[in-house]
Amino acid sequence: MNWKKHVRTGLNLFMGTMAGVFLGSSLYTCWERVARPGLYAMMSVPWYTSILLHALVTAVCIGLALVVRRALR
């Protein structure tokens, strides 16, 4: 097998994993917000701030992986 195909496969796995972790953590945060509203009422930031931060990190990581994947063409 070509080494570029191995790298592309690894990058595809990485991007899928990042998307799955983001989806899972976002769903958990939403569920926890409903289950424990008092916990989030004490915080000085909105409850969805962690979701936005995870979205930014996920977008940057997937963007970098896409750049590397395109460079391997």
C-alpha cells in the first residue's frame, strides 16, 4: 500500500474521532444543563461556552487535517 493512503486513512480516522468527541461532549453538556440547572446558574459564563470552545478546537483540528490531506495529493 502507498504511504500516502495510510496517512489519508489516519487523517480520516482523526477527523471522524474529533467530530464524534465534539458531538458526544456537546450532548452531555446539554443533558447536564437540564439535569443540574443549579450548577450552571452559579457560573459567571453562559452554559454553552464550553460547547463553543470545543467547536473552535474541533474546527481548527479538522481544518489542519484537511490542509495536510490536500497537501498529500
